[in-house]
Amino acid sequence: MNTELYGYCYQDSNDIPDTLTTITELGSPLEMIQLLQTSWEDRFRICLSLVRLLHYLAHSPLGSVTLLDFRPRQFVIVDGELKVTDLDDASVEESSCTSNSDCFMEFPARNFTLPCSVDGRCQSMNEKRNLYNAYRFFFTYLLPHSAPSSLRPLLDKIVNATGELQWGIDETAAQLERVLNLYKSGEYLQNTTRVPKAEYRRVPEAFIPDENYRCWPSYHHKGCLLSVFDVNEAIEICDSYSQCKAFVLTNQTTWTGRQLVFFKMASNHIVPDPDKITYVKVTD
């Protein structure tokens, strides 16, 4: 949604007439290059929060609201979710028309012509403008890359459908919520082959403090820290990295409830830790 208003101050003096100062929650500026280096899970969260925002704007009490300035600098990240900072360029006016040719939307890469409704308004123009801007500024960069392979067909379908304006915001939101449910429930793993290549020894209440290697994307810049649905997925990931010889389950979780796991290149030095469980590869 938009950033939360904490307070405001109205000042009217000879030096500064009619000045209104607002105090809103502080968010992090949106840096697309940095976002591309984060985990897919965090990038998906940003896209999901954006779609939830657009769904609200499409069904707001004022009517369908469009953001005329949709550039990334109009948004901030607050607790991992996207919020809009400036509603000065928002509009609830749906363009009037006498024919479909009056409902022309022009973008740098392509154009669209929407139907003119019987009451003389361009049908869903505000909603569709928001949706295509979400596609060109966010979805195409953040949704598909490094996503779980079994989710890629659905994500590609979402990106293509929004890029062609085949769906409205209701269907787009429903499809992204479906991705979330598949990911949180672990259902996306059901169609994958999960036969471990190696055997692992479970070492409870233990941690490997060193022996890090880097992977991408990772929640830790000096190690390989990834989220998993369960131990079997952690084993599958470790099997896929030639340098992985062990992994450590932590008691930390991501916003979806998935467990964070450190993947290690050796297990020479194991120390006690009541909050962690280590798995050591015993056969390759």
C-alpha cells in the first residue's frame, strides 16, 4: 500500500505561508540493481506486494486509481514489501471515448487499444495502465530469474499475460497468490525427482562456524545461506553443489516460513549449538 502517515504539521506565517509538512514511515529507496542480487523469494515478495497494491487501487472507494508516474523511484521498500510514496500523480478519471480508437495507450515498447464502453468510458484503462507498467518496470526483471524450475512455467505465463494485457488485475493477483501457496506449501516440489545422490549423517545441536563458500543468490554475502522447505530440499541443494560437503539447519525462517540453511564446503570443525542441526555428507 502507500507509506503510513504518522503525523503532519500545518504552518502559516509571513515567512513560509501555507506550508504542510508530513511525517511518514521511512522506507528504503528502490534500487533495481540491488534487487536483482537478492533471493528470488524476496523479489517475488516485492512483486506480490505490488500486485496487492494495484488490486486495492483498482477497487478503491474512490474508483479505479491509476499511478501516472510509475517509475521505481516512486516506491520504497518497507519490511520487505513495496509501498508507494507519492500519490500526487494518482488519478481516478477514466478517459472518455466515443469509439475504441479514443482508448489508445502508448508505451515506449508497444501500444494498446482498449474497448470503449457503452457509457463512453475507456474500459479498465486505469487498471490496465498500472498493470502494464508493473510488467515493464518490475515483473520482467524480478519474477522469472533464478525462480524454482517447477514454478517457471507459471511465472512465465504471468509475465507474458501481463505483457500482453490478456489479464486484468483480479486474475493476475489470483495467479501470484497461487504461486505463493505452491511455494509455501512445498507443492512445487512434488513434480521434481528427489532421489538423494549421497548419504548424510545427522548431528543434532551442532554448527560448523567456518568452511563457507559463496553461492548466488544468498542471504549471506560471505557464505551460502538459502531457504528450504524441508531437509529433503536441503539435501537436493547440497547434492547439486560439487563443493557442498555439509549443511546446517538454523532456527531462522524467511517471510514465507521457510527455514534458512547454511551450506558448507567441509565439516572439519563442528561446535555445539543448541539451536542448530548439522548434516554431514558421508558418501558421494
